[in-house]
Amino acid sequence: MLNWVIQKLSITMFNYLLNSGVLDKIDSKIGHYFFHQFSLRLPKFIGI
């Protein structure tokens, strides 16, 4: 359940970045790489 919530949060944040045009200013490969790294580190950041 917790993983699902984290995944939903990550996807929502990613969609927000996409819609706000932030990712248009970055190379998409770099954007996807940072998003992936962020998804991996999010649980540690929250403190799970």
C-alpha cells in the first residue's frame, strides 16, 4: 500500500513537472534519469 502511495505521488509530481513545462527545458533523458533517482530516494527522504 505504501509503495502504491509513493508511486502515485511520484507520478503526480512528474506529471506536474511535465505540464508546467519544466521538463521541456531539460533534455528528456536527463529528466527521466533524475525522476528515476528521485523515485528511488523518496522513501529514504520520507524516513520509511
